[in-house]
Amino acid sequence: MAKISYRLVLGILLLFNMPAFAKESFEHACVTCHSTNIPDLEMIYFRYLQTHGSTKRSQKAMRLYLLNPTIQGSTLPPQVLKSFGLHPPLSPALLDQMLPLYFERYDVKKRIQFK
């Protein structure tokens, strides 16, 4: 009985803490690596928007690329891919958590200010 209640409490805590956990994972997994000499996350975001037109299509294209990285699926120039290589494949579960955070963080509409 104690094991069941412990697991239940732990499960509830993780469930309510999931957004914070996902954000911390995004910071650790994506931002840390891309803040070094690898192509900037903001630049990649804008290249996907330019190439695919909308946030929804960009998110779908990025998901497909990160599940199975190919030269054709990348929006980066060949010389950049030659320098850094293709991104390692990511799991669908990880992408389900990280892509919404990524697109929320770099959303262009939030940066537009009207007077």
C-alpha cells in the first residue's frame, strides 16, 4: 500500500511539474548546445519560417527533420552542414515537449510592437 501511495504522489507531482521540467529540459538539451558555436536557435527558427511560410508548417517540417535528419530536410546551407554535420535524431516524445517550447520562445508575433 505504501508503494502505491508513494508512486501516486510522485506521479501527481511530476504531472503538475511537467511544464517546468520540460522547460528545464529544453534549456539543457537545446539552448546549452546551440549557444556555443553551433547555429543559433533563433536563426534556425527564422530559416524554417522563411522556407515553410507558417508556424504550423515550420513546426511540422522541423519535427520531420529532427526525427530523421537528412540534408534535404535541413534549412541550413550546405557549408554549415559540412562544418557541423546533421543534427542527431530525437525521439518523438522529446519533440512533443521541446518543439512547442521552442516555437513559443522565438515566436515572431510576440516581438511585434504596435504604437
